[in-house]
Amino acid sequence: MKNLLRLAVLLFTTATFSQAGHIMQGVGSVNMSMGGAATAQPIDISGALQWNPASISTFNSKIINFDLGIFFSSPELSATLPAGMLGAGAPSVSGITKDDRGVSPMPALAMVWGNEDSKHTFGVSAFGISGFGVTFPEEANNPLSPSFNPMENSNPINYPQQAMGFGLLESDYMLLQIGVTWAYEITDNFSIGIEPTLNYGALELAPNPTASPTAAGYGISDKASAIGFGGQVGLFYESDGGFKLGASYKTTQSFGDLEFENTHLDNQKTSNSFNMDYPAILSFGTGYSNETIDFALDYRMVDYENTDGFAEKGWTQTGSVAGFGWKNINIISVGLQYKGIEKLPLRVGYTYSSNPIDEELAFFSTPATAIIANAFQLGFGYHFNDNFTLNGVYHHGSSDGKTEGQVLNPMMASASNPYGAIPGSKVGYEMTTDMIMVGLSYTFTK
């Protein structure tokens, strides 16, 4: 089973990046173009399957969607150490490191079976619903270099570990979710839905701060994987006048431990385990449709504060990181589809997300910097015929400024300074994201 899921990960989640916390704001080109809003407005099957299983009852045909996107991100990591930290009389150092990860693909696959003569509708999906990843190279202008110049750009976070830094800072996390969905029409206007989910997550870290350091520092992990289980339930109501209401609850996706094998700079091998679940999400939505427009508005609450791997914070007694220490976030998604042009629906969407990272804990999230506060989308569809529809979307997101705190050191932790904050230091990150995605939807002839 795990090998099968690994193959699916390679096909469908080669690399995914987050928009809200570490959660994808939407799936597929249609749902992304609506800002991810779909809890009460099932414009397409992918958005419906992702955000409200009850809403697939509106589809009365067999439909399959496949989407593929190309994602670009531009994270920047900056840091400052005050004078004297690198030795007596040493000046302060500061610098910026740009990510060189490159382009990442983003696929999504969904299928629904519906029949207007039946109260039952079924669906299956394979979505990359979560991810983060950075590649910040080791700082060349560092104290171990003969040509070190502290007056030029010199990012201390990316100094070699022998010089109090992380060296190459790299992370790669991905989560594939496979869902099997059933919806039932209690009345012509009201439906319920349920979706058990199977998940595959994989994470690698360089260095790996979830493991205890040795005399040679933190090790570099292999790619560890784990399987998780969860589910989603939903309610959907559509009035005869076009107004719609929806609600859904995604349970915590509970994973087994990630079992890391680490290699340290002196080639010593160590192992450690770390548990990182996927948070519960509560969604409410409203929508309105007529012959010309489809409008959607969603609110979501993401419960990081009760999720293993995210709820814990600070250092352990052995100098490893206990968890990210993220707080709950609120997400607002809004989308509008204009249908006034024959065969060519046009879409616009916006997503807002609060920041899960507290200032005093910003240092712990340097491997997971993809925090997007504002995301804007423009999309379109083209109906070739009754069977084929081509969809496309362009996305741009920004972090709305820098997430910034102090550099932390477990050796400096004390009762009055529990995280080991270095006075006068700074660490921060900000980013923009861009994506182009196209998708094909096929409706089978009855």
C-alpha cells in the first residue's frame, strides 16, 4: 500500500506549496480561480469534493477533471546578528538569502458519478492538499571563508553549522489525500455528504531540527513518510431562488510518526521520530446563482492549536525543536463567475489568510516560510461542446510584509528567556507566488 501511495505522490504531488498556513487554498483551475470558495457553490467537481462532499449532489452526470499547474515562488530569508556575537569586537552582520528551488508542478484528479434519477452521488479524488518547501543555499560570505567581509551581504542563518548557522537550509513536505465521497439528497433542496480520506505525507529536512544535535550539530534527514486517516462531512442547501448555504468539517488527519534517519557532518548516523498531523478545518459558505453569475463566499477556521507537530513549541531538553507552535488561522475566500459570454465563463477570486506564526516563534518556521496573506486569481473556461471544457487560471500571492522575530538558540534558553532569544538579533521571511494552471473537464454522454 505504501509503495502504491508513493507512486501516486510522484504523479500527483511532485511538489506542492501552501497558500494559507501549509494548506492549499483551492484545488484545480476552476476552484483556484474562485479563490478556493466552494462550500456552498459547487462550480466544478474538484472544488466540491475538496470543500463540501454534500455539494456533489448537484452533478447529474459522470464527470472527470484533470488539472496541471506550474508554480513559481520567490521566498527571501533575512537575518541579523548584533555586534560581538561572532567574537569580541566583531561587527554586526546581516544579509538576505534568496530561494533557488525553481518551478514546481501541481496536478489534481477528480471524478464524480451522478444521475438525475438517483438520490445518491459518488466521487473519488486525488489531490495534493498541503506542502511547503524551501532551498536557501549556504552563505558563501561566512566567518570560515578567508575572504569573509562582514560589511557586505552576509546572512548568519545560512552560515555553516560550525559558524552558528544552519548551512544549506532545505525542506520538502508534501501531502497527498485520496478521498471516496458519497452524497445523498434528503430533499430536492438539501443534501448531506461524507468522505473518508486516506493520506500519504513525506518530509525531509536539511538540517533536521526535530532531531537532537550531536557535537557536529544537526543532521540531514532522509525523506521520511507516514500514512494518515481522517474524513469530512458536509451539508448543502440550495433554494429555488438561487441562494445556497453550505457547511463542512474536515477532521484532523491523524498520521503515524515520521521516522527519520539523519546523517551528521562527521558522518555519524542518528534516528528520531516526529509526529505531524494535518489540522481540522471548519468551513461555512454561501452562494448565489442566476443565468449570468455565480457568486461564492467561504469562511474557514484551521485548528493548528490542537494538531500534533504544530501545537507544540520551543526546545526539548536535548536541543531539538518540539514543534512549529502555530496558532489557528482564519481564511476568507470569495469568487465570482460571469456567464454572460457564450461558451466562455470568466472568473475572478480573492483569498485572505491570517498568519499562524507568532513573532517570538518565527525562527522555528524558517523551513516553512510559504505564508501567503493575500492571493488574487483570474480564470476562464471554454466549452468546446457538451463534453469537453478547458479551464485556466493565473494566481498571484504575497505575504503582505515580512514575518519577523529574533534568532533563537537552545543554549541560551532559561526560565526568563524560554526560547533562547538572542538580544538585538532578527530573522524574517517574505515571499510572492505565481501560478498558471490549466485543466480539462470531460462529461460523459448519457
